[in-house]
Amino acid sequence: MKYDVTLERIANCYYNLGLERARLRDLSGAAELLKKSLLFDKYQKDARNLLGLVFFECGETADALVQWVISMNLMPEDNDADYYLDQIQRKPAILRICSDNVKRYNQALDYAQNNNEDLAVMQLNRVIEDSPNYIKAHILLALLYMKRENWVKAGRSLYKVLKIDRNNPKALVLMDEVKKNTGRAEVEQNRLKNVFSHRKMTDDDVLIPQEVKQISPWMVVVYIIIGMALALAAFYLLVLPAHTKALNSSNNQELITYTEKLDASNRKITDLQSQNDTLQSQYDDANAKLSQYENQNAAFASQYQTLTNISTAYQSGDLVSAAQLYLSLDQSQITDENLVSMLNGIKQEMENTVYQKLADLGTASWNAGDTTQALTCYQLSVQLKADPENMFLLGRLYQIQGNTDEANAVFDQIIGQFPDDSYAERAKQAKGN
């Protein structure tokens, strides 16, 4: 019990510190303290609600909604998060704008990583126009300006970030670099030196007049020369070494600080690149699956249309078209159960009925003197089903048309496939002719 009370007190302390930071517009510091408060007590609803407000102020609406929803789930009674969520729900345009801005920011980040800085800047300006407090967009825009060495515009973007979050660590690091390249750092340092270069007199300072002595002009010159010599000696022996040492120490410390910040930035860039590679891989996999599904759907639609056309041609009495469509169909590609069932019905009809109807139609055309139509019907009939009688008629028709090679090939096929059939003997005789 005492342990729980201690944790609650620690959480309240962190909440109070975070509240004070938030009042001073130190949103980054406030967020860190509030997260620590929730680490010790996840039921500290005031800390969670304030963390949501900090996220919302920084333009991270989705993170803010997550905190408020968690707060309502943990502590549904008398919770300010209910009011915040109600205000968001009353204005659905806010969620739409925030969702669009997140997509635009991600697109801008992708453009920036692929060296499309112009498109990235355009997207970020649109994001900032809709969400002026979106800190991530301001920082990325500043980085793009810094890459182009447009230090003034970069400084403006970073100034807006610091106006929202006065101690944002990323913005402070980048602002130091901007000041260094614009000369502002040197100006501020000189101003600071001027402030402490002179000391105002106080009431305890008393000016005591000294006795005036008459000094010859030559002695004045001597005193001046001696003073200058002593001043130079003191400067080179005392002031200059100490000043040089201080500058070297300051420069070394700044170098260490910038090196650490650079390493941290490089690690973050590496992490972002790794995340981007993972997302790209996921996108490629999803795109491949989508293409596969689209191809499957297209194949299904094409197969279904062909089978429908076959049925329609058959029902309308156009047996030639029905047979041609059926023979052009790649049956091995049909795997859908419904289409397989439909295909089996058509196949049974073709091999049991249609082939003979085509042969009869060919015989009627032959008798009518239309040998071209007869040839087409016989060819389709024997392709649907190898019937020895119909094959024999096809061979005879080839002979009449003078196509001896084709006729003999058909006769050989009859002899090879149906050696015991009566048409095999007739094929041998016809081939001899």
C-alpha cells in the first residue's frame, strides 16, 4: 500500500513539473515529464490528458486522440478527455485535414529521400498552410532549406517551431547551425560581451582627489613608454595565454557537443532509413499481391466471358462460332470451381452432341455445293471429337479439293487410331486412290 502511495506521489510530482514546463511553452520537456508520470502511474488522467493537449498543440492529432481514448478507457468518470474527444468529433473536418496532412508529410519525406526537394517543399508548404503547428513539417522544411543553403528561410521555419515549442531539441540544434552560417551567432556573442564589459558605479564608489604634482614633459613620455611596456608584458604573460586556453577549451567543448548531436542525428537518420526500407518492402509486397489479384480477376472475367459467348452462340444455333470459341479456350487455366462446372457442362455438350451436328451441317453444305463451309464444319467436328466416320468424310473432301497430303494425313490418323474400325479399311482404299 505504501509502495502504491509512493508511486502516486512521484507521478504527481512529474505531472506538476510537466504542467509548469507546458505553461512556459517548453512542450518537448513537458512531454518527457508527463510520460515519466504515466510510467509511475498509468491512471494519472490529468497527466495523460495534458500529454494529449501537448501532442495536439504540436500538430500530432493522432497521438493526442490515442492518449484521450486511453484516458477514457481507464477513467471514464468525470474525465476532461470526454470533452476533448467531443470537440474533435463535432468538427470532422479536423480529422480529415490531419489525415491528409500526415499523408502529405509522408509523401514529402519520400520526395526528400529521393532527391525531389522541390516537390517536398511544395507538399510541406501545403501541410503548414493547413496545420501551422505541425512541428515535424516545419523541421523537415528547415532541413530542406539548409540543404539548399537558404539559411534565412530555414531560420524562419525554425523560429516558428521555437515559438510553438521553445526548447525543441532538434530546432535548437538546427538554429545554432543557421546562426553560424548567417553570422547571428557572432553578433549575439559580441552583444553579450558588451553587456558585461563595463560596471556601473554604486553609491559605495568614492572618488578621492589626489595631490596634483608637476611632472616634466620628458617624464610623461617615459611614464607612457614604461606603462605601455608593462601593459604589453602583462598581456602576453597573463591575459593572452588564459584567453587562448579558454577559447581552446570552449571550442573543444562545442566540438564535442556538436559531434554528439551529429551522431544522434545520424542514428535517427539510419533508423528512419531502416523504417523506410521496411515500409518500402511492405509496399512492394502489397503491390505484388494486388497485381496478382488484378491479374486473377482479369483472367476470371475473360474466361467467364468466353464461356458465356460459347453458350450464347450454341443457344442461338451458331455451332461454328461456338466450336471455334470452345477450341480457342485454354482449359488448363480455368481453376475456379464455378467456371470449371460451367466448362464441364459445355465440354459434355460439345463432345456428345455438337460434334455430330457440325458433321451433319458439313455434309449438308457439301451436298449443296458449298465445300468451303463443309470443310470448316468437318475440321471443327473432328477437333471436338475424333470420330472415324467424320474423319473419313474430311479426308475425302480434301481429296476432292486436290489436297492429297492433307487427305492422306487424315487417312493415316484413322488407320492409326481406329485399326479395327470399318473406316480404317476404307481409309486404306481411299489412300490408295
